[in-house]
Amino acid sequence: MQIIKTPAELNAYAAKVKSEGKTVGLVPTMGYLHEGHKSLIRKSSEQNDVTIVSVFVNPTQFGPSEDLETYPRDLERDKAAAEQAGADVIFHPEPEDMYPKRYGTYVSVDSGITKILCGKTRPGHFRGVATVVTKLFNISMADRAYFGQKDAQQLAVIMRMVSDLNMNIEIVPCPIVREADGLAMSSRNTYLSAEERSQALSLSAALKQAEDAIKNGRTNLDKIKRGIRDKISEAPLADIEYVESVTFPELEPCGGQLDRKTLIALAVRFGTTRLIDNIIVSPNQEG
Ligand code: PAF
């Protein structure tokens, strides 16, 4: 597995690979790889000749009071995990290579889907994500890019961007990967104390309860969301930011009844750690 450090080197590598008629899969990450990332890498290496994993903690998607400085970083561990999952290249640029002096171009998905859910408390976050993802698509010349459904709003924003800007890339959504006890995998889980981690299980438990209720025919979304809030509130350390339902992937308001493909998403703080999780459901539970 190769480690490539600069956009110019990766672009030259990708151009050569493409000139040989090979396909390129891109797995964009901020590193500290876990089983969720590894599932994306495995999927990409099944579907493409070459898999590039970017490991870049993107400064433009962090707000001023967020965890840019403390975000976990361990390139040696990431190299081993990426190689084991089937990556051919790790792209690990420095911030100044991605955003050199006089950098001034940003991609902003302004349709409203970036203003709801996480966008309410993280202004500018999706602009940073859309910008870096566009740059990564261009540099890697990828045919396909792989994103986890855990960041369902991010996935929807990227799908919208790709469609709006006629980008020639296939976005491959991949299911949430959970720990054995249900906690959705996230690099930020490492911030949780033992007590917070134990109480954070209320998130997946609440979503599972909602999913079961839907399977049993419940369609009243207000009651479903109330049930989720009640279950999470049993954890004394949980501070709920939102529990919302919107259509997926359009992220439009849905009425009170579950009558189409719907994202039920939540964000909850445990101390200074903000966790997100979600389910995508349909009245007949085809998801
Ligand atoms: O999901 C993430 O890890 C990041 O938002 C991404 C897509 C790698 C962009 O920095």
C-alpha cells in the first residue's frame, strides 16, 4: 500500500491508473479508522480496481468551538487498518496542501437541506464537507465514492451536490456498522468516559424500539419520536439536541404519518461529546 502526501502526486497516480482503463474507488475519511470505515474500504475494493482512502482532518468543516485540535489521529494505526481492509493507497495531505495561501473557493449546498438537523447547530459544517469532498473527487478522479449512512445528512448533501453539479461519480451509501452492544461506530466514541459510553447505548436502544414499533404497524411519527426521546431521557447524562424525521434522501419535512422512506435522526450530547445516530424506515420496513 502506498502513502501519497500531496494532491499533485495523487492526481498523477490517478491519471495513470485511469489511463490503464482501471476504476478508482475513493473512501474519504478523517482517520482513526474503525470497522465502519473498514466496511467502506472492503466494499470499494470489491467494486473497483484501485481503492484510495483519504485520511485528512478537514479544518473547514469544524466550527470555532469544535474538536479540530483534539480529533483523534493515529496514522500508523490507520495504515494497518486500511491495508488489512484492502486499500491500495492512503492519501494523507497536510492542511496547507489542501488549502494553500490565497485559497478562496468553497462549495455550498444552499437548498435548505444544510440548515436543518446538524446544520442548525453546525453552521458552515456542510460547506466545509462539500468543499473538501469536491476537492477529493477531483484529485482522485474516482469513479465511485463510499459514505456511511451514519452521517445520513452528509450523505444526502453529497448526493445533492453530485446531482446539482453534474459530477461524474457514483455515490455508494453503506449501512451503519455498530459495536456488538449497538453503539454506532464513530471515531468520536473514544471521547466517552465509561459511564457516558454505557449511557450512550440508549441511542441505539431507542432507535431499535422505534424500528420494532414501526414493524408492528405504528405510523404516527410524533409518537415514535416521543418514544425515542423518552427512552433516551432515561439516561441521566444524555442531553438531547434533536430527534427529527424527514424524507430521505430529499430531507424534506414529512407529515405526521410514516408514509414514505423517512430518516429518523438524532443528535445527543454526553458531556462534551456529541453523538449522532439514525434509522431509515419505510411503512413496510423495507428501509
Ligand atoms: O465523514 C467524514 O469523516 C468527513 O466528513 C469527510 C466525508 C471525510 C469529509 O472530511
